Amino acid sequence: MSDRVISQANLSRIERGLGQLENNIIVVSNQVQEVSREVQEVSQEVLEAQSRIEQLVNEFREFVHKDQLSKNLQLAETRLVKVRQELETKFGHYNEVRRRAVGILQAVDASLVKKETIEDASEEQLLAAPRYWLAPCLIALAAWLNDNKDLAERAMMEGLRRNDEKTSLFFALVTRRGARYKASREWLDRYLGLQDPHELEREVVILIDGFANGVFGPEARNKCGKQIEAWIEELSQKAGFVEEQREQWKQALKSKAERLDEQSYPYLRKYSPTWGNLEQSLEGAMLHDIIHRYFTTIFAKEIVPAKSIAFAVDALLDTLVTQFDEEELPLRKDERLLSLIVEADGDRALAQSRFDSEKLLEERVSFTQLLTNFAMYPEVSKASLATQKLSLALSKEWIGHAHDDLTAENRLNVPIDIELSIDSWTGTTRNGENEQELTDNLSEHMENRKLEALSRARLGFKEWGALAAGVIFIFMGIGMPFLFVVSAALIIYFFVAKHRISKAKAKIASDYEQLLASCKDILRAVLADIVDYRRAYEEEDQKAVKIGEFLQGISPEKYAFSSHDSARSVITS
């Protein structure tokens, strides 16, 4: 009897130990399963977090970029005001001298001011601007009006000492205004003799303006025409000249490019990694029409001759004395760069690129570079409409070559294959013609993602362990009824978990169906943008021929005319 009791006691201890061991195993199994599930969830959350972080980083970069542009714009506007104030402070007293130059001539025409008064006022200007080249020129002019030859010569020599080129050009214009053709020609000869076509100063625009607008006398204009031809011929002998002109005009033509509207092709812009190249190519194709409209607008404008030679010369004199002083040049450069930054809405890199390509405020540049400046940047180079037309006509061959190069480069860089990236799917198309293929590929990709997600939504070891324990406890519960309760709880837990997994799978399937539908809509919108893009590019690219046709119709001799005498143009095409 005692042996049976001991045996039963020993078996009870063993059973309890086995039960405890089983419970520990279940607990450990549950913990392992929970950790595994949490690892999977964390992995998925990490992927989603990375996607969100990348989006946030892109948005932050865009914000920083826009903020920097805004700050650059505000800073440029502030500095522009300061630079102009500095110009007024340092060189404002020159303005009085400049106004006197034309004022003296107009006063003499009207006979309203005594010659002595003019002479006294001119001497005051010399004292006010001791280094300025124009001040002694005004004294020479006043002395000339008063027939004071000795003073006129001494003042003239001082003007030549201060700035030989500007003084020579100034008196060439003044003597032309007074119909002293011989003196005007001699001054012009002196000015031309000082010029090097490889390094001309910016005020040569006055010479070209005078020539193009028929201001100079017959012999002087013939001399200018031959000099222009000689300069071009001399420059063309330089090694690499043609390549230099092509590059020079390429940069000038590109400076007229306009940015594509940010609202255009919204889906292609957002869902294609190739968009940067596509945008650049379309902007390059749009340049054809921009340049054509720019040229035709210039040549469609009518040149209205000045009322008289006096008015024509006064306009040239005013430009000469107000725009081309070397002392002001550093501040003028700062002013131009800051103005470009404002025009570019704070984009310093774009503004600097335009400033470097313009070469508008270099002290000395080649004659052909000046022609480019006159044609493409008349506001800054102070070129008249007649000079613009003449410059384009003289440069038409170089423009044609440069435009051909730009066209070829742009066509070569147009992306053949367009990459697409929607959610986690990627694809490739050329013209949007493979919509069905891309849709099938997208569907297959989403189906694989859905199956992968569904495979993760399954009963784990914890649930299956609960079911197994429940079944075991049913058999063990014959001698211990309370195990039936535990068994029922475990089996119920299993079926509740199974139902929860089924609902999760249904939601996953529904979510992916919605995602697939959304991605298909986006894909169709992107392909529609691609079709529109290809059509727009083709239309814009076909306009390239209009530039060549237009250039063939212009020639230099048409735009070097006489409006104040009957001299014949000598420029040949």
C-alpha cells in the first residue's frame, strides 16, 4: 500500500514537473514567436520610415533651396540699392559735367547763353572733376566757340592725355555736328588708329551706332565700313577663330532660353527619374522659336531717323559721356551681376553663368564679341536698333553655325528611353506605346508584393502551440477536469487568432487592390504626359529650320544706311 502511495506521489511530482516544463516551453516558444513577429513588423516599419525620411529629406532640401533663393534675392536687392548709392556718391559730380557737354552745344544752337558764361562754367567743371577726361574737353569746346585757339589746344591736349580714345571720338562727333567733315574725318582716323580689333573698348558702340545710323559724313562712313571689314578679316585669320565664334554665339543664344512652366507635365515630372534630361531637352527645342521671335522682332521694328544731325549726334554724345567710364566699371559690374540675380529670382549660379557669358562689362574685348553684345544685350551695351540689325547681319554666318551646333547637341541628348518609378515599381517606355505591357508588369509587381505581405500574415508557433496544448490537455483532463477549461481556452485562443489573421489578410488584399488601382491611374497619367511631351518636342524641334531661313534673308549692306546724306554703303556681304 505504501509503495503504491509513494509511486503515485512520485508520478504526481513528475507530472507536475512535465507540466511546468511544457508551460515553460510554450512560454519560450511564444516569446520567440513574438520576437520574430516584432522583428518582421520592425523591418516593415523601417522600410516605411526610410521611405518617409527620403520624402522628408527631399522636401527639406526643396525648402532650404527656396529659402536660400529668397535670401539671395533679398540680399541682392539690398546690395543693388547700396551699389547705386555708391555710384551716385563717388561719381555723381560727373553727371553735372556730362550734362554740360550736350547743354553747351544746344545752348549755342539757340543763342541763349553768352560764350563767356559757357567758358566760365566749363572752367568750374574742371575744378570739380580734376581727373575726369570730359572736363578739359568742355573747356576746349568753350574755347573753340570763343575762338581762343591757344586755350582750346591746351585743353584738348589735356583731354587726350587723360583719355585719348574717348577724347578723339568725342571731337569726331562734335565736329560732325558742326558739319566740319574734314576735322571729323581726321578725329575719326585718329580714333580708329588707336583701335586693336582683338581688344576694343566698349565705347566703340558709338562708332558703330554712328555708322549704322548714317551720322558720319560720306567719306567717314566709307572709312568706317572698310575698317569694320578689315577688323573682321584680321580676326578671322586667327587660329581657332571659327570655333571661338561658334562657342561665343552658342552661349549668347542659350542666354535667351526660358524655363519650362513648373505646372507642365506634372505626372511625368513627379514619377520619372529621367525628367531632368527631358526638361532640358524640351527647353533646348523651345529655344528655336524664342530666338526666331527675338530676331524677327528686331528686324520688324522701323528705324526712325533723328530729326537732324544735331539730334543724332547729341544722342551719341549723351551715351558716350554717361556709360563708358573705366572708374565706374567695378561698380557697374557689381550692379549688373546683382541685377541678374534679381532677374533670376535669387539663383546666384544661373546669374553668374549669364554674367560670365555676357562679357558686357569687360574693359576690352574683341570686335566680334562686341557684335554679339550689341545684338543680344542692347540694353546693357547701349546699342541702338540700327546697330543691333547691323551686328546680326555681320554675324549671321557664325549665328547659323552656333545654332546648328546647339540643335545637334540638343537632339543627341534627348532621352530615348524614359524611366518610370511609381511607388516601389519601376518601368521603361519610349513614347508611351507599351501601356498594356507596363500595366501587366505593374500588376505582377503588386501581386508579388501582396503575396509577400500575405505570407507574413500567418499563424505563428504560439497559436499552433496553443492548439496542440489544448488537444493534449483534453486527454489529460480525464483525471483532472480543470484541464478541460484550460484546453478550451487554448483552442478558443487559436481560432480567435486564426479569425484575426483572416481579417488581416482580407485587409492586405483590399489595400493592395486599392494601391494597384491608384498606381494604374498614375501610370496612365504619366504615359499621357509622355505622349504630350513627345508631340510638343517634335513641334518645337521642327522650328529649327526657321532660323536658317531667316538668316539667309539678311545681309550687312541692307543695314548700313544713310539718313543725313547721300553716301553709299561700302559694306559687302
